[in-house]
Amino acid sequence: MNGTNRIVTPLLAVDAVILYAGGIVLIKRDNPPFAGSYALPGGFVEVGETVEAAAARESREETGLAIELLGLVGIYSNPARDPRGHVVSAAFLARGRGELSAGSDARAAQVFPLTSLPPLAFDHDRIIGDALSLAKRASTNQIKVE
């Protein structure tokens, strides 16, 4: 490959469905797209970083929580899922530890009961549904969803 050709690929991101205090942690986005909307904590993977490390970093930056990854929920790759362009997300189910506080590009971080989630940005409602299905399939000794 010569220096004039460039490989164009989708951007890689992560999202975390964090179980905490009997509900799911959501952030209120501070930046476009979907500024002011609720979303899962997450963001772009940095060069040289694993998706697992990116999920932990983004979760801590946006919520103040340390997370324990419980499993991969799925890979979300619909080219239309993000209005900025083709973004592929690796979504994880996690358990949060620590004190919840908004940070980074989050206006707020809040726990919502599973039965009353607000409208969500991107395809995060689908990701949460898939995460809850994963949790229900898992052993009650491994993952407890309240």
C-alpha cells in the first residue's frame, strides 16, 4: 500500500449498562449529538486501548464509578446508529462501585429504575433490552438485577 491510499473504517466505541443501587446508571449528554438526552456511559476507544479498558475509563470519567465487567452484551454496528457517522460499539453489562457523580462530558449521572427509563439517545434502549435479557439468562448467583 502506498502513502496515497488510506483505509477508511468505522470508529470504535464502547457503552456500559451499569447496574447500581437497584437500577441502571444513565448520563445526561453535554455534547452533540443528543445534547441534553440520557444515554449509557461510553465513548470512543483510544489507540492502544482495549475495549474493556475503554469501558472502565469512560464509565469512571462520566459517572465516577469503578465498574466490574460482567459480560459482553453485544456489538452494535448499524451504520445509521450515530448521526456523526459509522460508529461500532462494544456494549458491556457491568456492576458499579463507588459514589455516583457526573464528570467529563456528562451534565448529570443518575440511577433509573428498570421500570421507568427515560427516552434514550442512539440505540441505547436496544442495548439495555439486550443487557437485561443477558442478565436474566445468567445465573442468579452471578448477576442480580433488582
